[in-house]
Amino acid sequence: MSGITGSTDTAFFVDPDTKRRQRVASDPRRSVFVSANAGSGKTHVLTERVVRLLLAGVDPSKVLCLTFTKAAAAEMSARVFARLGAWATMPDEALEAALASLEEGRRPDAAKLEQARQLFARALETPGGLKIQTIHAFCEAILHQFPLEADVPGHFEVMEEAETARLLAETRKRLLTGTARMPRAEAKRLAGGFADALQIAGEWGLDKLLSDIAFKRDDLSRHLEEAGGLDRAIALLAGALGVGEGEDEAAILDELLPCRHLDPETCEMLRIAALASTSPSDGKFAERLVQLLDAAAAPEARFAAYRGIGLDSKGEIRGSLRGLATKGVAECVPDFLQRVQAAGERARAVEDRLATLRLFRASRAALTIANAFERDYGALKRRRGRLDFTDLIAHTADLLLRSEAASWVHYKLDQGIDHILIDEAQDTSPRQWQVMRELAGEFFAGQGSHNRTRTLFAVGDEKQSIYSFQGASPHMFDEERRQVERRAGEAGLAFEAIQLNRSFRTVETVLGAVDRVFSDPDNRKGLASGNEAPVHSAARRDGPGLVELWPAFQAEAREEPDDWTQPLDVEPQSSPTHRLATRIADQIAAWIGDPILVKGERRPLGPGDVMVLVRKRSGFGAALAAALRDRHIAVAGTDRLVITDHIAIEDLMALGRVVANFDDDLSLAAVLKSPLFGFSDDELMALALSREGAIPLSYGLRLLGGEDGLAHLPAFAPDGEAATALVAKAGHAIARLDELRDRAGFQGVFEFYARILGPEGGRRALVARLGRDAGEVIDAFLDLALAKEETGVAGLDAFLAELSESPPTLKRELGHGRGEVRILTVHASKGLEAPVVFLVDPGSAPFSASHGDSLMAWDAMPGLHHGAAPGFLWCPTKELKNAAVDELKAGEKERAEEEYRRLLYVGMTRAADRLVLCGLAPQRGPNEATWLQRAGRALAEVAETVTNAAGETVALRIGAAPGGDKLDPERPATRPVPELPLSKLEPEVLPPRPLSPSLAGAAAEIMPETEAGPAVDDAAGAGDSAGDGAAPAAPAPSPVLSAAATPSFAIRRGLAAHRMLELLPDIAPEERAGQAALILAALAHDLPESECAKLTASVLAVMADPAFAPIFAAGSRPEVAVTGEVTLRGRSFSVNGTIDRLAVTADRVLIADFKTNRPPPRELSEVPQAYVVQLALYRALVAPLYPGRTVEAALVFTEAPRLIAVPPERLDAALAGRDAGAKRAPSSPA
């Protein structure tokens, strides 16, 4: 924003202290941790720091900026390069002012201005570039750089969520079915683990355990590794829980009895008294005593009786004898209550021991399964060369912390990173902090041999830490700040902790409401590590704000409808969800067109200025989207969607299933009802009832669409035109389906769907009924179809099966600028803002025990050293709860409630001008701990009550109600859609293939047809008469049927000669004969000894002849590859070739090409024309490279030996197509 930089815009007020803090935060000479309120310019400060680092002369490749999401990285990169790009073309006066604002008013000199103008190019052109990326992308780059040290596949690929899900599912299948391939002892242990898990938690509990193991596999594998393996991890678990070796339930229960508090004599006395009583409670008490005294009864039954005496129905120690025994019975034992209470304490202790034993068995089973899971999952990933996103962080942390090559890796990285900047640091997980800590470890070692400034910068806000499910903890940001501050102080390096409170996003009215809500200690618990109340100040001075709280829409009791035709999963319009959606949609419609100020610009409020935030994705989003569409208000789709959950994709998949299996009645009914065919409910019912017996729906459709279709209509179907139209629609549908079935087997999946959705109008029909957001989902579906084809998934059935098994999740960045109302979760709204925000409270409790973890990390597990991975307890049922589990559950609940309150803060601070808090409530009434109730209690005293005509309270309002004349909505200029030609394209005209000058056939391609014949004939092995140009060319040999398994004699002989002429000139003359023999042994070992001797002699003679001395002079080069374009007679040819020898002197360039023809030509007139063309092409390519030097060309025939120079005029004539028939090429290439 302009206000952030302190512009003169009167809409913003930036006090000097805020400017000072921003300058300190962006100072490239010191390490800084910035705690910044929502909207206070975190991204701006981060951008300023990057720019100031570059301006200070830091190499762009030594700056590492880590962001939380790809979108944030893209925004950061765009801001930095926009600033640098503007500097490159900015007038001097404006650039001076811009640099002075960064450097506390110091005017830059000419050199500084020139440096600033060059930064854009420097940042782009520096090898490695400016690294602005996510932590996962950075870790991926490190692992690619050090694959051996990290023990990962060298060319690994990162799996997307869909592939990860498929691999995890395969791992689960292998676990359940693959014990046969394991060693017997290992298989027995794993089978025992599964048996224990099933007995304790059942099938559903085991399934959830496997999901939890997959989610927490990094911590589980670290715990097993640090413990020293599975056996030691189990022993550590037993010791932590206090479970002895061989301990079982019978041993624990045997210790319970006899009990001195309820000894046999006392129990017998009480039993006799109870039997004499007529009270039902005494009778039940007597039965318990009988069970307790029966030494032959099962220990579990005796303990149940003992427990029933000492504990009440809620499991608590009895506070009185009420419900146990009457006063007359109790008086038999004077201290009976004290005895009962003591027995209750013992029963509680025994229960805890029993629960601990069961907990140990369950946790042991979980560790056993987790160990096998990680082994199999790791093996599958290694086999495919894949890593998942968890692996990227885990392997990088292990590489830097624990690998044997850690010192080497640190040394290499230490040379490449001098400044680390971390965005959204409050959402960094412990493992990610490990990576950052190791990277910055040398920064605070003091001035060492590098003698350069190195800094660490982190910016975040504890109040916005809302990703605990990813391992983030708000307190870690403060802990890391303290550690860095301590280490910087010890090293004598500059460090600052900065707080930014002034918001450039939100008006004072909304910020005041936020401060008031969180001034309540109960509301701000867990908001920040110091539990201090947040303080916000507004920089905006451009208008009033508005905060409204609407009463919760409460559920009402209703009777289930008797009409069986009504869908079971559709809420009635009178439900709280629909009533709230209707009110929000009406309010948005009423506000559309209101004048608002956005960054100093006055414009009408549009749909894109509205954000609706929910706690989690539910049916409310669909209800609100429908209500908005009914009012013709543009609305975006959800921010995250499993692609197969969208009704458009369901219709397309149903169509595919029908084409693959025409007797799939359910899929056919879905397709006919879809916009692709447009059948109504009544028409579909008429089709279904037109059938007789159990014939398939497809055959019924064929009959209904036939010539006598009217005769098949059921009695309730309408007559006349409606009946005729239905028959015609059925006929069109069956014809269309037959056409699709006919072509499905001859088209790929992508082509099949692309044609349906494109030229045949399917996309238009789906978008027209389902809304504009359906277009994005359809595009993603087509992209997926194309990707699956490229990876080898062939056929419609295979594609649909894989899509159903592991559907991908479509993630959409719902940033501003789409012109649509955005409905998204508070988590997804992080980093976004809008002039108008509706924060919807679902009315559910902040934490539900049923949704809590069953596989719980035990950080305080006895026996673990500081910094170790946590241990784990698996408690799927309440019967396994003990004191340790209760403590973990209490901590889990507290953390969940704290994050729930931070979500409220994040949601409220997304609003720039207007904030509405609304929500739902269950039938029993609102929960007092929900967002709406907390905000209502805090704001009720300062809010105005708004009532309707009936006197009912409809809102609590703070600020001014919107008013004034409406502005005309901004309508972007619409461009006419061009008519796309859908006819088949003409075949593409491919460019000619590159010429290879060493092949005789190349001559034919550049010479006129009448002159090229002999050369072509020669290349094909024509006769040796120069004038025999009329002989037809031999057919090209078949690459499949030709039997030329090995090169011919002439070819192998020529290859050996060329190789010797390439290598021998650099060898001492006395050693050349021996090296020549080695070359022949490698390339032509089966040539007759006499031929080898002749070839060696001819090559050595060439090299010894003084006439050839320039070719082999110092500085000459063998086997020089050349490529380029040559224009001949108006045509352009690409040429690729290799010059046998190239010698360059001060005034000339010599090209030599070696030939092994037998017999060799005696003079130039006998040289085949193709050889001349070859030299001419080489000369044409080389001449532009050596301007001012004469390029000479010669042929060296090794058999004579003889050098034949080719004069320039002959070379020019060869390219011009003259004198082409002097001599045919030999039948075998040289």
C-alpha cells in the first residue's frame, strides 16, 4: 500500500514510530524477528528487506526467502521484481526519492543510482537467482543437490496428494495381505499386532489407526529409530507405563482380594443384614456381596462386585451410601462409609492398572503395525523413485542434523546462503524449525574466516497460528526469537525484536471491536505466549466502518416427512442453514453498489469485495452459493474440492460408465437427468415405468425412442405434444448414446471427453445449469484425462476406475480480482482480505472428544531425552484411559480451544470495512464458548440494538450503517468471442531434415533433379560408369528386414583409418605404429593381417609426407563438429557434419577430409562430385566464423597417399549446381 511507505495520501496516517520500526525491520545489517499484527504490512517489510539487501550489494543467489505457500512466494517475487523493474526505468529524481526513503533520507550518489538500475537484471541473470520459495521447494532442491548424503533416489520426484494416497492405500493392502512374504517370526508378530488392534478397537478403529500412522509416520519412524528398534521401543513404553514383564489381568485382580476394608467377616455380616431388608437396593447390595465372597467365581466378576460397592454409577468414589445400602444395613458396621470409600480408592487404582495394561497392549500393537507400515511404504517409494512432502522436510532435517556427511553439507550450504528470511514464521513446524536452525547455525558463530555480514529475519504473528494439525505451535515463534537473541548477543551481533501494531488494512471501527473482544482474558487465552491483550491502531482515515452481530439461527424440532419421494439428504428451506444463507445473500444483494474506498479509489462494492468465512466445509457453503445464484450474484466455487464430489464430474463419469457398460441403469439415469441430456424427473419416471419386467433401462430407452414409442408410455404420462416430445427426446438420446459408444473404442479418454465438452456443447450445458465455477472443475477434469493418457493409463474403464479409487483434490487460490463472492474456511483465508467479511459460526463446540486423536504423541514420556521424538500411546476406547491419557486429552482439548480462539481473531481481521458475525445454534441452544457468543458478550455494552417491525432484535451494530446513492457497477468490456474453425487442420509442412555433408545423398538434396540423379544412384550402389545417370535408384533398405547386422568391410576400414588420423598425430612418431595396432584391434580386429598392415602403412605415410604438414601442424584440431544453415538458390538448409581435420593459421583456414577409396583418384576431375559438395558445405559453414581469412579445402586419399586441393571456383560451382556430373560417388561412404 502507498500508506505503508509514508506517502502523502491523506487516507493513511503513519506515525514516525511505525516508520522507524519498519526501517529497523528491513535493515540488512542486523537479524530481526518481527511480530506483526494482522494487516500491519508483513509482506511489505519482507519485500523492503530483500530490496535493501540487494541494494547493499548482496549477491542475489545468497538470499533465501521462505514463504508458507506457493501463492505467497509468487506474490513476494512479483513485488520484489516489480520494485526492481520500476527502478530500472524510473527518472533520476524519482529514483533518488525512492532510495532516500529506504536509507533514512540519505541522498544516493550517481553510482548508487546506477547500481539500483542494474538490480533487476542482476536478480534475473545471477546463476541460482533470487530464491523466493516455499520450505518444501527449498528442501527438494537441497535433496537433489545431495542425494547420496541424504540417502534418497538421485532423480526422485515429489508425489502429489493423489499419488501419495494411492501409495498409502497400497501399503495398507500389503500390510493386511503380505505376511506370507515375511520371515515367520516377523509375520507372527505383525499378525499378533493386528489381532490385538482388532480385538481392542474393531475394524473401524484399525482403519483409523492406519490413517493416523500414515499422517504421523515421520514422528513414529523417528521414535522407533531413536529407541533402537521396535523391541527397545516396546520396552521403553512398558517402562514408561510401569507395566512389568509378563503382567496380566489375573495377576492384578489377584492382588485386590482379600481386602482389609471389606474383609469376609464384615461382608458376611452386611449380607445377612441386607437379606433381612425389604429394600430393593439392599437386595442388590446382598447380591454384590455374595459375588464378592464367592472364591470360585471368575476374578472379573468378583472385581465387578467390588467396584460396584466402592464406586457409583459414574465411576466416582461414593460420597454417601445413598443407592448402595439403607441406613439399617449400614449401621451394622459403624465405619461403613469410610470402608466403602477406601474400597473405592482401591478399585480406582486397580481400574487404572488394568487400563494401563490394556493401553500398553494397544500401543504395542500400534508400534508393531507402524514399524511394518513405514518399512513397506518406504520400499514402495524407493522402488518408484518418489518422495512425499513429509519426506522433503524429514530427510532434509536428518541430512543437516544426523547424517555422517552433515559437516560436508553444512560447508557447501554455508558458501551459498548469507541471509535467510522466513515469512509466516508462526506456522513453521518443529521439523521445519530444525532445518532453519541448522542453516542459520553458523550465522551467530561470530566473525570468522568469511568476514561477511550474515542475518536471519523472521516475521510472524502468534495470534494467527492456526495450523496445529501440521505441527505448528504459536509458542515456538517466541522460543526461537529468544534463542536467536541469546546467540546473537553471545556473538556480539546486532539483533532486534520489533512489534508492528498499525494496520493498513482495516478501519478503526473494526479494529476497536477486535481489541474489545480480546481484552477479555478468557477470550485471549492462548492468543499469545505472554497472554497480553492485543492492541491495534488503524492507519486508515478514509471512512467509517461497520460491525454487526446477528442472532444465531437456532434449529427447531421437526417431524420427518412421510413422502417417500423426497430426498433424504436435502434440508428444507426452513432449516437454520437455509435461513442464514438467505439472510446473508439478501444482505450482500442490498450492499452491492454501495460506494467504498479501496486504496484511495472510490468505486462501487461488487461481489468480489465479499468474503464469507466458515469454520469448516459443510452443506452451508452449497446453500449460500445457491442463494447467491438465485439473486444473480457471481459466486466462486469452494477453495478445496475433491474433484469427483462435483456434480459436473459425477455426470461425466456416469456418461463414461454408460458408454463402457450400457446396462448400468443407475449411471444411465444420472446421465439422462444431467444437463447433457436434460430429462426431467417426470420424464425419467415415465421412461422407467415404460418398461415391462426386468429389462434394462437402456433397452427401455431404445423402445421408447423407436417408431412405436408412444405405445410404450405409461398411463400417467401426458398425452399430445408432451408425449410426442418425450418420444423424440428419447430417440435423440439413444441415437446420441449409440454414437458415443461407437467412437469410444477408437478415441483416447481426453479426445473422447474434449469433443463432448467442446464442439458438441457439453461444457456450455453444464456451466449454464451448475454455474460458472463448474468450468474450472471441468478444465481440471480434462487436464487429468490428458495427464493420465501421458502416463499410460489407457482406456475409459481404467481411467474411471483410477479416478474413483484416488480422486485428486482441486485447490483454488481465491484471491481478490475474480469478481465473485468467495466462500472459504478461515484457514484458507489466511493472507487474504476483503472490504466485507461474513464470519459464520457453525454453533458447534470448540472441541469434541470424539474427534480427538486416538494415536497420541507423548512428548513427556519417561525415558526420552530432551529434543527426542515423542513416544506414542494408542487409546481408541475409553476403557484404556489412564492418568497419562487423561493428561494428554486435557492438553489436546486446551490446545484446540486456544486455536479456536485464534481462528476468531484471524476471521475478524480479514475485514477491511464491514464485518458481520453470524451463525447457527443447535436445538438445545447456543454454546457459550462459540465465536458468536464470545463476541456478543464483549460487544453488547457498546453496540446499538437493531430491531425489526415486530420488535425482535435482528442485529447488534457498531458503526454507521451504509447509506448514500448507489454507484453503477463496474462492467468490464466484453470482447466478442471469435468463431473458432473446428474443421480438420491441413497436415503440417515439416522443414527439411538437416543435411549430412559426409553422405553422398546430400548432394541430391541441393542439386537440380536432372543433376542429382547420378549422386543418388551412386549412394545407392549404382554402376561405375559416369554417364549412367538414367539407372533407377535402388530401393532404400528396410530397417526391419535388412540383415546388415555388422558394418561392411569398407566401412570398418574407413572408421579405423579416421580414428588413427585423429589420434596418432598427437603421439610421438616412434610410438605411432604400436598405437595404430591397438586401434585396429579395437575397431577392425577381424580384418586380414595384410589389410591391417597396408592400412597402417598408408596412414603413417600420410602423416610423414611433408606435403601434408599444415594439416597436422600444432593447433590443428581433429573431428570438429559443425552445424548451421546454408542458403542455396533461395532455399535454406540445416547442415550437421564433422570436419576430419581443421587447421587455423593467422591468414588462412584449411579444411581436410580423409578418404580411403581404392583405387584413389589421380586428379581433381576424377573426384566424385559428392565429395566436392561435402567440402563446399563445410567451407560455407566455416567461412563466416573466420572473417578476413582464406578458407581452403582439400581431400586426402590415404591409399596413395595423395592430397587433392579443391579450388574455390570448383566449390562455388558445386553449390550452384554446375559441373555436378564430373564423377559419381563411390558405392560405400568414406
